[in-house]
Amino acid sequence: MGGGHPVLHRPGDSPVHTLPAHCKLLAVLCFALVVAATPRTAVWAFGLYALLLAAVAALARIPAGFLLRRLLIEIPFVAFALLLPFVVPGERTAVLGLSLSLPGLWGAWNVLAKGTLGVAASLLLAATTDLRALLLGLQRLRLPQPMVQIASFMIRYGDVVAGELRRMSIARRSRGFGARGIRQWGVLAKSAGALFIRSYERGERVHLAMVSRGYTGVLPLIDDSGATRAQWAAAAALPTAALIVCLLGWTL
């Protein structure tokens, strides 16, 4: 678990990469809150937010294609937003020959703009911070220990469970099994149950091993180094700039 997830993390030595994880976590959280508080009618403000994120990506040397491909994760939210103009009641307007709800159009824009910016900020955080550093940052921010430990174990043993699932799939195929219809659902359900039992038993063995080595329910804070004022100031640049844009959006 010492490195980042190969799909999201992009190692580097840029100024964004070297910032402490807890500083970046707070910066992204504050940025997301500011974006959420921006009035949906201030369309220009969301454009400025996108430029701010683009500047951070350029500073971190994260290619645009790297982020755009991973933004596909928000497709379910996009599908939901596209339904709003058709189902939300209210004043109607014609767009390309379709009768659409005006409040629904604003709602769709609100979901798409704020959701996309929030996901992009999260992707930048994940791309510039490895998972171990993120967990240490959560510890430094005094997140409840059970939540940090659940996230830690999920990350650590997610690949173990995935490997067990792959082995079970290979075993099924080696015996001529192929999921071609509803008749095979029973076999897949039994496989899911077996995977759950194996994972539960492995978790018990891991817990007993940890207790035998002195585990008391609290993970030690391995890295106790704090952030300097300069690092806090650098991390605060993004949410501060966003806050100025938000205030202008409410006043103009």
C-alpha cells in the first residue's frame, strides 16, 4: 500500500505533488464547498473555476487527456441530469424542436457544472497524492479512527479479494462453465457467497494476527511531520481564488 493506485495516481515531483496530503485534502474540500455555494445563474463563474483547475493541472504537469478519460466516471450523473429538462415541471421552452422545462434545464446545468468541477478536483487530488499519503492526511485531520481504518483495509485488501475472484473465475472456466443465460445465475450467486465467506474468514485471520502483534484498535501515526506556513498558503490559493469568484457571482 505504499504507492498510489496505478489507475489514478501519476507520480511526479511538481509543487502540487510535494504539498502535504492534509493540506490538499482541505483545499479540495473547501473548493468543492465554494463551487456548491455558487449561484447556478453565474455561468461565467464556473468557467473561471475550470480555468483554476486547469492551472493546477498544468502546474502539476497532469495531461488533459489523463483527466478527461477519468471524468467518464460521472456518466451516470450526466444521464440523470439529461433527464431533468424532460421531467421537471414548470415553464417550458423550445430547444431543437423539443419542449423542455426551463427549471429542468437550469437544474441539469447545475448538476453537470458543479459535479464535473468536483470530480475534476478530486481526480487532481488522486493524481498528485498516493493512497498511503491520503490516509496519513486523513489521520492528521483527525478523521474518526474507524473510518480511516476501514478505508485503509479496503485499499490494502481490495486487490487480494479481486485476486481471489479471478482465481474462482479461472476455476469455473477450466470446468467448462460459461455464463450464457439465466440458468447460470445460480452458479454465479454461489460463487459470490463463497467469495464473501472466504473474505470474511481471511479478515478474521488478519485481525487475529494484528491483535497478536499488539494491535489495540488504533493505527499509529507513522508520519507526524506538519506543514509549513508556505505550504498552507500554497494549498489555500485554489479555494481562496474560488471564494473570490463565488462572491463576485453573488454580487454581480
